[in-house]
Amino acid sequence: MTTLPPQPRVSPPARSLPFLAEHPVTVLESLTDQKAEALADLGIVTVLDLLTYYPYRHHDRRRQARLADLKVGEEAWVEVAIRSGRVPPRRGRGRGGSRAEFTVADPSGTLAVTFFNQPWRVKQLPAGSRALLFGKLTLFGGRRQFANPTVDLAGDPDRRLVAMYRSSEKAGITSREFEGWITEALDRAGVIVDPLPEELRAEHDLVTRSEAFRQYHRPDEIEEKDSARRRLAFDELFRLQLEVGIRRRALERDARGIRHLVDPHGGTGDLVSAFVAGLPFPLTGAQARAIAEIGTDLAGPLPMHRLLQGDVGAGKTVVALAALLVAVQGGHQGALMAPTEVLAEQHHLAVRSLLEGLTLPDDTTLEGSRPVRVVLLTGRTPAAERRRLLAELAGSGIDIVIGTHALLTGDVTFADLGAVVIDEQHRFGVEQRATLRAKGREGTAGADPDLLVMTATPIPRTAAMVVFGDLDVTELDELPAGRAPVETVWARGPLEEEGVWERVRSEVAAGHRAYVVCPLVEGSERIQATSATEEYDRLRAEVLPELRLGLLHGQMKPAEKEVVMADFRTGKVQVLVATTVIEVGVDVPEATVMVVEDAERFGIAQLHQLRGRVGRSTLPSWCHLLSVAAEDAGPTDPVAVRLRALERTTDGFELADVDLELRGEGSILGSRQKGRSDLKLASLRRGDRPLVLEAREVAEGLLEGDPRLEAQPLLAREIRLFVGEEEAAFLLKS
Ligand code: ADP
Ligand code: MG
């Protein structure tokens, strides 16, 4: 057996992960060129790629059992005689695969066996023949059964603990082949060096990295794979936590913050106190705490990097505005950025109304003061107006600008950008941070603006730690007082749907208002708008002819939208038929009914947001989710799980948990963590949460005394490997 090529002087230490990443899979003798190409199609190019192609499960094929001894959930070989087998006739003419159903027996008992999409099994296993089957005992309709067991006719089965790899029919690679190549790679890699010192491993009950790779791919005992997985998952989380920890420290290292004037005359400052005093409601305790916390950040020497998490309707806008006003009262500018133009427009409306009547001292005017000036700048701003606004932003006279992320790009120059609020973080990455800093440094203060990021919907705390680990977190964990909870009902059929429209009629009769959200259709905003218009016509003609309906979609001109919204506020329009443009920001307290059509097309977060448009006063409210599609779905059907979760709770954090369980980390990670750092084994779901905390603790402990990992060249190399050379250079050098 050959060994891996000798290690050139400049190469990373032998058998480290970067070393394994430098060697293509073609160094393996058991791999043909043709298979290497097939692997490349699967994205597996290096030995490291192969070793991190983890089995999706392990079969313990060492055990053979009598049918009577096998318990539900256990797996084993059983030696059986085939009693009978058949392919039952299909129900209806639907596509669907055909099943082959058998009854088998051994001297101790009988068992049902089902093969899906394998009708040929009936020929393979004629009544009276004998076979060895490996499977896991499940209960189906109260009967003990094996589904899709492994079949061995030779009577000489593979009695091992087998790692099962996702095979690829397209690439023509079987699980067995993966097993062979990985075994060779493990044998030849020998001992893989471990960047974690012994004491830390002992303290956190982690096996060595070598053991972990070996025991996850080739466990001798079934328990070994669990401790192996724990270590490998820990490493993934650990790298992420190191990465965010290093990033936070790098941002702080050469930061130039603005010490905002939070407290000119005691209290929270003139402008902010005037703003709070002028609000038509008292702050919630959580809002007051958040504003104080943010104030401390703003007054401090380092630029703020803070995440504001809060449920729908918790009142994040007020907190965000308070932060911007701190900047404004010190003579700086503030920017509020939304992910879409429609949302930016809605923010603009909300902010303008919240700031109505608020003035700033200004000696150059007769009154000695002037209104706080807020403008909207989006891709839809006409060219001439845009030019004028850009000139003003670069000069003076604009206090707060609201727009999309495009505000940070291109030709927008700020005279003195002091604070930035970003609504809905998911699309805001590291690159934009640098741009943000540059925008601030161009201005007269020559400093980095403070940054507040808001999530549109909350995400679980531990997940936030992984995804937003480089931000401090404030939670708004309190809704304004007196909000009546929204009753959510899933309408599963036509009869229930009629009840929904009845509710709309009776609420409107009581002087309240209703939203109807149109089905989400694939395609452009134009297509969406057309479909909404059709639905509006249908409802007006057939379903609610006696009511006054209005239509709102993203293709309407801002002025038209404002007219409809104004009419809805006053009650001239009683039922607003809309696309998801109303998802965020729309605020009409008299609205007490939300109807979402084809609710199965929306995600949990989106439905929760939509529901947040009602229940904004002390009036009881309803959210009706129309979805016949999921009517006869089973209890584990994702649509049913989603809709039932919404029926059960209005707690955004709890819903975020359900979403995470259903959709996995992808739903949260989004574009934030790209490339190789994607979590392969670790999960942000409940099971791995303690591991996230441990990884964070170890990472922070390490970075405390060594913020650039200078004493940890191995770890530094690993980070470089996973975050990419360019970013690593920014993080680890400079
Ligand atoms: P979200 O956190 O979902 O962005 P908003 O900022 O849109 O919530 O606020 C939701 C609604 O609650 C708005 O109508 C806002 O004016 C109102 N609101 C905010 N704070 C309070 C409060 N302390 N008391 C009563 N209503 C409030
Ligand atoms: Mg909001």
C-alpha cells in the first residue's frame, strides 16, 4: 500500500484537514478515473471532501433474531419462509408506485413485509422459498412489519456494522463503493492531527479527531458512532464560532466609533425624550430596556453591532427610530434599510407618522426649530428627484433616509452617517459591513456608523448564536399591553370556507375591517398582480358583493397605494384584497380579520407576519387559513404541521422552532454562511443546542487570549480552509 505523497515544506502539517484538502481523491488506488469524475460531479474532489461525505445512517447487520424476539424499532437479520406475496391492485388510476406485500414467518411468529416500487420482488420471493431479510421492525396500522428490507438469498449475508452512504444512481456510485474508498483514505491517512488540546477534549468529553473520523465511518460498536458524531459536529460549530468571534474582534480592532450624545441634559436626550413623550402609547418595559441598552452602545467608543429580535407586533420600529434619533440629535444622519422597495415604502409611511410634529433646534429658522426630515430613496424614485436627494444627503438637510440595501451601494454619499438600522438581516452579509464602514468614514465624523439589525421574525436563541454570533443580541420579549390574542383557524374545506366569509361579513358589519391575502403565484410581480386583480374581481362579483373592496399589489403606483391604504384606514374600503405586500408594516388597528387563501403556499414565518396585521388593538381578531390541499394529508405532512402550529400558538419564537425542525438549518443560515462551512452533521435543532453553547464557550475562551489564533496555527489554517483565503486574510492578518 502506498502512502500519501510526502509533505512539501510549505504544506500544512501532515494529516491536518488542510493537508487532506490538498490531495485529490485520485491518490486513492481503489478509485478509477471514471469514478473520480463521477465523484467530482457530486462535488467530491479532495480526500477531505470524501472523508466529510458522512454516512446518513448505520446498519447493525451483526444481529440475527427470531421474529418473536424483535422489538419495535430494533433492526436485525431474520431467517424466514415466504408464506405469500402479491402486488395489490392500485387504487384509482393515479401514478404512484406499486407495492409488493408479503407475509413471512419463522418458527416463532409472522411478519408483514412491504417493498415499495419493487413489484418484481413477487417473482424473486415465491411462496415457499426461504430468505434472510435485514430490516427494522415498525408498526404499521397495528401490524408488525419490515419496509424495504435488505434481501439475501444466498444465506451468507453481510453481517457487519455497515455505514450507509447516500448512493447516486445518476453518478453510478453505490454506498458500498463509498465505503471502500473511505476505508482506503482512512487507512492511508493514518493519524489525523487534532487541533484541540487534550485538556479541552477531556473537559468537554470529546474523542480525538482521528477516532471521530474512524468511528463515524467504521464503528466497531454502534455506540461509537454517537461519540464520533458529537466530536465532528462540535468541530463544525467550533469553526463557525471561531469565525464569528474572530470577525467581531477584527471589527473592533480598527473600529472608529462615534460617541453619540445620548444624554445631553440627562434622561434619554432631548429629541428621543420628545419622541417618546409624543407617542400615543407608553413604551413597553421591553422597549424601554432595549432603548437603554442601545443607548449605552451608542454612547460608547466602539461602533454598535446589535441584533434586535422581537416578535411580530412587539414594536421594533419605535426602538429602531429611537436609535436613529440619537444619531440625529447629535447632528448625524440615520439610515433605515429594508430588503425590498415595497417594505421601504411602508417603513417610510410608518416612520413619517411616528415622527409627525417632532422638531429639531435650528437657529437659522424663525421658529428656532425645524421638523425632522425623513426621505424615501428607492429604485423607483424618479431620476430628477433622486439627483436632488443625493445632493442633499451629501450636503445637509436630510436627517433620516429610508430605502433598500441599495443605499449602501454606488453613488449614495452621506454627509455624516451616524447610525444604520437594517430590517430583516438575512440578506445582509459581511461585505456590506465593510461598505457601511466606508460610507461612514467618507463623512465629516470620519467614523463607523452604529449598526442595529432587526429580524423580521425571531429565530431561536441558540441558532441566533451561530448565525449572528458576531452581533450582540437584544430581545423584545413583550407585546404592548391589551393586545387580544388572534384566534387562528385552519379552514380545511368548502363548508368551513363559507364560514370564513360569514366572519368577514359580520366583522365588517360591526365596523371592523378585513384583509384577504391572495394565493401566492409563481412568477413576476406582474403575474402576481394580475392574479390578485382576478381574485379581487371574483370576490367582488361573487363572494362579497355587498361589501366595499379595495385592491393592493406591488405593481400599483405609490400614490394609488396610498389612496387605497388611506381608504382602508378610514373604512371607506372595508375589505382589502392584497398580495403579500401587506406582509410587513401595514398597521390598521380596526382590522380584525385576516384571510389567507391557499395558505399551504406560504411558509410559517410569512403566515406569522401576515397574521401580525390583525390583533393590533383590544378587539378580538381572527386569522383564517384557507387550505383544502392539505385536507387529507397525514399528521406528519409538512403543510399540516405548519398550519396546526399556527393554530396552536402565536409565539414567534416557538414557531421559529417548528420551522427549524421542518426545514432545517437552511431556513436560517440563508446566505450568511456560504461555502464549505455549511453544517453537515451539526444541527441547530434542539438536539445540538448544548453543543452549540460548548463550542461557543471553547471558542471564546481561546480567542480571549489569542484573538488572531497566533498560537494556534493549525486552527487558523482550518478557518482559512473553511472561510476562504480572502476573508481569512482580512480576519487573521491586518
Ligand atoms: P414590529 O415589531 O412587528 O415591527 P411595529 O414596530 O410595526 O412592530 O409595531 C406594531 C404596532 O404596535 C404599531 O402599530 C405600533 O405603533 C404599535 N406599538 C409599538 N409600540 C407600542 C406600545 N408600547 N404600546 C402600544 N402600541 C405600540
Ligand atoms: Mg416591523
